[in-house]
Amino acid sequence: MAGNYRFRCALVGHKSDVRSVACLSEQLIASASRDFTARTWYLSREGCDAHESTVMHGHSNYVAAIAVFTTQDGVQWIFTGSHDKLILAYVSGHSEPAYSLKGHEDTGHEAAVWCVLPLPKSCIPGTSDSDLLLATGSADRLLRIWRVQNVLDATGQQITTLLATLHGHNDCIRGFALIDDVRILSASNDASIRAWHVPTGQCVGEFYGHTSYIYGIASRIDLGIFVSSGEDRCVRVWSIPSTSEWGTGIQFSSKQSIPLPCQSAWCVALTPASDVVVGGSDSVVRVFSADPSRQAPEDAIRTYEAELASSKITVPDAAGTGDLDPNKLPGMEALLQPGRREGQVIVVRVSDRSVCYQWSGAETRWVEIGDVVGTGQSKLSVYNGKEYDFVFSVDIVDGAAPLKLPYNRTDDPWVAAQRFIHQHDLPQDYLDTVAQFIIKNAGPKISAPTSNDLAYVDPFTGADRYVPGTTGPTPPSSAASSDQHFPVNTFISLKSLSLDPLITKLKSFNQMVDNPIDESTIALIRAFNFDLSEDAAEEVTSAILEAIPRWPVDKVFPFLDLLRCLVFYNKASLIIFEESHWDLLYNLSLGHAELPQANCLLVLRLLANTLAADAPNLLVSKSAPPKSVVTVIGSSQKLVQLVDSTKLEIRQRKQHQIALAALIHNLAVFSYLSTSSHLSNTDFPYLRVLPSLCVRMGFSLLSLAPTHGPGGVTQFHPDAISTLILGIGTALISASHGDKNVQSEEMIKVHRIRLLASAVSANNGSTEDELAAWESVRRVITYWSQSSACSLKIKDVASSLLRLME
């Protein structure tokens, strides 16, 4: 790779954000801005001299895109795209357009298309010379490969074929770059860059380092480098791996992080001489060079670093100091320790200031990049007598008053979304939509430091967790359980239900099926609430179970959504878990060959709710165990086989992750609480092996992420992970709690190692010895305790589980 990039010059002239940049030559740069103009800039061949060359007018709205093209006779054309729906074409050096292209209307796509890249013919074997290959990236998180043939169909349109849809990103895809004849890079709002082998559709590399949205990416194949820019105030420089280095799940880190004195680095390009050109939210185009002959003099570089140091990294807070308490931050002594990675950001206390520093590996020093400050005035909103950074108004139903959604930037957006759903009884399927709404409108999350994490405080990451549930009996704590997180003795319930949308869906399906339900059944369903009498709950349950066998499998999920709430009624639960009824429900969900996604999700929630509803009373009662709990515990063995088979594709379905984690958690809690109850293995044949089954399922899910490197964290819902870890820890304790043959600390440790060894061996079908199995578990839990992409809560509970295992 080229040497260390340093500041060359700043191009000042635009009056608003610079949203796109392009290079016509080594000395001529073009930029587009929200000030309705595009401009060209002339750079000297050596040194840092630069000046504005041409201001191009003609657009009546933001100019968002710019591209350049040189004809065979050497004429340089500049094309600009704008929010005014026009594409204007300029001859380089002219301020007025030569012509315009009209015809664009608002997008007809279901989600915005952010980027398009023409591909070499070599990417798809057999492609005709006259065909065009394209890659497109969208807000739907998907990368698609298309072939446009130079052939017209019957309607006179060119034939277009979708060749492949590539999955992997967890947020909008914002940019592409080509890195060789068969591989491309994609940059995303999920803070990752992925490399794709187009002929096979495989992701062959993942690049991590950015801490927020990535907006721009550019490459120089001949020099073996690419650059990226985003919302984390920096440009990152990367080496293109060699052919032998690519592989599924391989991760790469950046070689250099170039800090910027603006929040958003909207766009980035590389000149033919490999200089980095970046456009920022402060209206400035900046150029950085790795060639000492083109770098600014030392005094100009010091001036640039002073500009960096004077930046204000604003955090909304009435107190004016952001979400970080300066009194709890480390002092300047933290800067004596080298950074752990290129571009690492820490916050330290300097007198009464909270100052951000970024580690430069190339220069082996911390660079001051600005003060963390508040807004200087209160911009907080008040909701129910409490101040929040934001109080959003959310329209859920047309014609109804919008619902208020309070949110602080230190909150986890998923937790806030779940709280909103519970508060307003909205469908659980709204969770992803609400969370993405918060992320889009509130920006990146900011975490406040804890006393255990002061040495290196990253203000841009972190999370929390919610645990709704009911309390069961609390047995004496285990002597071997010295950690505050374990054991857990509360059950999680998933009771949130929005009835109006459910009935709307039910009525829609009712018009499609051959055996519709009558109005009296719909009236029973419409009357459902958690204050129903037992008799009323029994009546609606019977009506639902009578209707389900007459409906297609893909249409019954509204009924299942009701049943998972009705299990909280004794009479309804008795009917649901009659053998014929339960067989029916199981066979159209978890026992179905195709595992219908919605049905499986709702039956997993039903099972979790069954334990939350019936287990607490069972544990304190001397009566015979209800069929509901017996059935759930008995189903645990089948559930293990299903999880092991990976047929649920749990890694792609965050709502399923939450439901399955809640079920495993509740099984572990039941196992632990039963050790201090009257229950025996005669009542529940699987009770003795239940801790092992919980550990096995939990570990099976947790081990899916490490094979994908740091990016694996983003494929799982943080609530699900923390819930799983708490369940595993509780199951480990329950395995030895109350066992008279396991008393000493050493015996407890041996017992837990054997339990883990059994679970790991069952998962991978191996016969690993106990030590090797323990090492396998330790590696997986260490991944969750140390991965930079994990929330602080996950790191905390994972670290606690490691201590419990040792």
C-alpha cells in the first residue's frame, strides 16, 4: 500500500453539503452539492496549491450525484443528477449545461436504490459482448446482479434478467467499488464493507472499522487500495487482499483512519495519482495525499490538526456536557497506552472538558479530533413529566391520533421499540420497523460509560435489554453462584397483542378461504382482552381450534397469535394442550416439513408463554402438573433436534431469535426453580436432562455468529443474545443446585464442565474430550464478551458466564 496519507489541501466554495465527488484527471476534480451547484477544482501537479475552476449552474434543487466521461477525441463531459429529477450534461470548463436528460419520476421501487455499478463481462461466464451486467444496491439490504440484453422483447423493451440476489448486509447498501475482474465491494449503513465473488454469489471477505453508516467507497485496483467514508467523521484506507487471502468469514481491518473536522463524510474518490478526495457535511472538499511531494507543509498540517481539535462532537443533553460524565472519564494518562486498533476513538478528561482522541497507527500517536459537548441549550422534549432527547409522533392507524415514542440517544433502539410495542399493544411484527424508524431519525446510538469501562470509552456504541415476565418462587442462592446475573428466577412472557390489525388480516383471509368463519366467531375474537372471564376465554379458544383445521396452513397465523395469549387462561390452556389440538398446532408449525415462518414464530411464543403462565403456580402447588407444562417440557427434545438441524434459519430471523431465546430462558428458569420444589423426575421425565438441553440449544445458537467474524454480531437481536446467555448460566447452576452428590466448589466445576462437554459433543456430533469441549464453549462466549460490535450488556453477561464456568 502507499505511504501514510496526510492533509494536502481544502477546497472551499460550496455553500452546503458536498454529496458527490469525481476525478476527471490527476489535476481536475468535480464536486456536487446541496447548494444546487456543481464545481470543478484545479490541483497543482506537485505541492498543495489548488483553486476553483468552474461553477456549473442549471439545477433547481440539491445536486446529489456527479459522473465524468472522456470521449475518444479527448472531450471531458460532466454529468450531474439532482433532486429536481434532471440529469444535466456539461462540457468541462463550461458553467452552463450543453443538454439535459428528462424523464425520471419518483422511484417505483419498493425501497430506494442507492447505488449501481456496471460489471465486467468476466463476472458472469457466457455473457455476450453486447450484454450489460449491472449490480444494484438498495435500502432493502439486498445486492442484485442483472443482465440487460441487447435484444428487444414483444413490447419493444430490452430484456432484463435478475441473475442473483445476494444477502449479507443488515442495513441499506450505499455504494459499490470494483476490485478485480470478478469481485466487488459493497458498503452499507450497517458499518461494514463486504467483498463478493460475483460468479458464485459468495461473500469472500468482510471489512470492519467504521462505527457508523458508510456512505462512500472508491478503489484503485492497480495500486491495491480502496477507501471508504461515512458518518463516523473519518475516511478509512484499506488494502485489497491478495487472491489467496479471500475466503468465507474472513475479516480485514483498515490500514489507516483519516479524521475529519465534520460529522458526515458523504462521498470519497481516488485520483489517478491515488490522492484521496472527500466531500463533507461542512461544505468543504478535502484532499489527502500519500506522496510527500503533494502533502501540505508542516505548519499547514498543524493548522489542520488544530481544526480537528477544535471540532465539537455534539451530543444532545440539557446539561451541556453530553451523555458522558467528565468526572468518570480517564485522564490524560490514558493516552500513554497505544491504541488497540487503527482509528480507535477514546474520550478522556482534560480539565473540565471531555475530549475525543483517535489512534493513528501509521503515526503511532493519539490525534485530538474534538470536544464532546452538549448542544449548549436544552433541546430535550418532555413526555409524561420526563425529559427525552426525542419524542417522535408515530402514525400507526390512518385517521387516529399519532402515538408518542420517547427516546434517548443512550437507549437501545430495539429496546425502545419493544417498550413502545408493549405500551400500545402493537403487533410484535412491528418491532423491526419501529427500531429502524428510530435509528433513521435519531442517528447513531451513544453509550454512557460504566465504571468498568473507563479506559477506552467509545461514544458511538452500546445497548441494553428488557426482561418482561412474572416472578416465581425464589430458592436460596447457590453457593457456587457468586455473580449478580445468575441464576435468573423470573419467566419471560410475550403478551403484546394489537387486535385491530389482527382482525383486519383475519377478515381478509376469511374472504379467500373455502371454509370461512362466521360473524359470531369474529365477534368473539373482537371481544378478546386480558380481562376476559375464564368461560369467555374457553369459548373463543374452542371456536379458534375448530376453525384452524379448515384453513390453509399459510392463513392460520392470526389464530395462533390469539392462542399464544389465551394460554394465560386456565380453561383455554387445558383445551389448547388436549392431545389432538396440540398435535394439530405442532404439525402446522414446528412439525411441518416446510416450517412456515409465521406459524413457527407464534408457536414458539406460545410455548414460552405457557411456562410463564402455568409454571409459577405449579412450583408452589401440590396439585398434579398441568398437561400444558408437561407438554412443553416433553417437547424440549424435539426442539433441540430442530435447532440442531438449522432448518429454522434462525440467523436470518430476529423475531424467531427472541421467541426461541425466551423459551430456552424459561425452560432454564423452570429447571432451576424446580430444584427447590416438590417436583420430581417422575412428574417430568425430561427434568433431569433439561439443563443439558438448554445449554445445548443456547450454545448452538450462540456459536452461529463467530464463524462470521465481528459481523456475526449484527445478525442477532441483542435481546435474544443476552436472554440466551442468562438462560445458559441459569441452566448450569440448576444442574448442580440441590444435588447432594455435588457439594464442593471443585465438584461443581467438574459437573459443569461435563455438562458443557456433553452439550458441545451433541451439537457437532463429535466425541471431544471434556477439556476440548470446554475450550470450544469458552471461545464462543469470549467472542460475545469481547467483540467490539456487541452491546455493553451482552459483554457484561457474557463475561459473567465465563466467570461462572471457571
